Amino acid sequence: MPRIPLEDNFNDVINKSQRGLKITDEELAKRAEVSAADLAAVKAGKPIDAVVRRVARHLRLSPNALEALAHKRWYPEAPVFARGFAAFNTPHEDMTVNSYLVWDLGTRAAAAFDTGASCTAMLDIIAAEDLKLHYIFITHTHPDHIADLARLASGTGAEVWSSEQERVEHPGARYFREGAHFHLGALAIRTLLTSGHSPGQTTFVVSGLSRPLAIVGDSLFASSMGGSPTHFDEQFRNNREKILPLPDDTVLACGHGPLTTLGQEKQHNPFFAR
Ligand SMILES: [Fe+2]
């Protein structure tokens, strides 16, 4: 599988944080003691280290992690699952979107997390592994994440579930609260409300595989995070309070970009590294 690019470049991270914290360019240049021209160059993608580091400190970002990202010195080491997990990366407009499948090895009971732009590859794995899809869980209802929902649901007969705070439009869909539990053979799935990027965005914590797994939607990306400019604080707080306390070896399966682990993000994500 070709390497999936990181969702955000260093200047995207700067822009996200700056918009979220509502600091103007003028104010940022002044606080960080950099020239307007240097700030503009960095924001346009030119990695001037001294400026990147100064700006980072005023945007609550880790200077080391941001500088490493600016020079593309880091890419997550792919976490490995023996069995029972598959990731799908499908093109949607000018980007790609991820969807995931987990299953219990004993009973062959499976759950899908989002559909991506197309569920064809997922249906192939379901057939090849002789799985029975019980659930389709929706991390959030942005169109790229649920683009093939009708086909996946009708092709498998699975129940469709999303957050009661973000109700997916699908006949017969059901809605969970935060802290809901689902079971798939020996696997357990628990819901965490990690809103910000969208009102009901959910992280699904899966236990019972060979290592802990969190399907985080667009809450967090390898070396970046989600969140709209208006709900940046909410997303940041939910990530810190609900995702960061999970065990370091938890695999993070993000809505965009490569798989990562919580331990790696604590070291390399400019928003969370210290
Ligand atoms: Fe997305």
C-alpha cells in the first residue's frame, strides 16, 4: 500500500492553531518578535526555523515537533495488527479519506467505522474473511466519511449507528450516547464524545484485539488535529481529556492520513508534544 501523506503540513498546523486561538497576523508577529514578511513566508510554507520556533511558542505548539514537521523529519511508524483489523483509504475529491473494519476472530462478527468514498474494498475483505457485518459506526456525518453508506448497509444488513448529537440520515439508523458499549464476540467497543470538528464526532475505543485501538475520526491526525476554527478549543480539550489518557500503545485510526499510535503523537504532534 502506498504511503498515505500526513493530513497537514507544518504551515497548516500554524494556521489551524492561529485561527483557533483567534490571533491576527499582526498580533502574532508582534508577540513572537518576527517580521510580518517572515511570518507571511512561514505561513505560506517556507520553513524558516527561527521563525517557526518563535511562532510555535505563541500558538501553544511544540517548537521541536513543529520544526521536525516543517522538514518532514517524522512520519509515524505503522502499528501492526496480527489479525482482525483492516484500513481503507479511498479518494474523495482532491483528498483521501479512511474507513476501517474490525472483527472478532472467533465468531467472525465485524464492525465498520465509516464507509469512505467507496466500500468496495471493505466488501471484498468481508467476503474473503467470511465475516458477518453487525454494525456500521459513523465517526461523524461529513459527506466524505459516509459517502457509500447506502450500499454498505444494504449489501450487509448491518445496523447503522451514529451519535445522538449528530444523527446520520439513513432509514432505521440508531443513535448512541457517550459511554455506550457494544460487543462483537470477544471485542468490546466504547464510545467517547470527541466533538469539536463536528457536534457529535465520536471516538470508538476497541478492546480485545492484539493491542488497544481508538478510531478517532477527524478528532486528531498524525501530527495534527481536527476542529473547526469556531470549535477549536472544544476539540483540543476533548482530545486532551479523552484521547490522551488512553494507553500509549493505543493505535489511533484517523479519518485522514496514516495510522499512528498515541505514544508517537505525544512525542511528535505539535499540538500535544511537550
Ligand atoms: Fe473528514
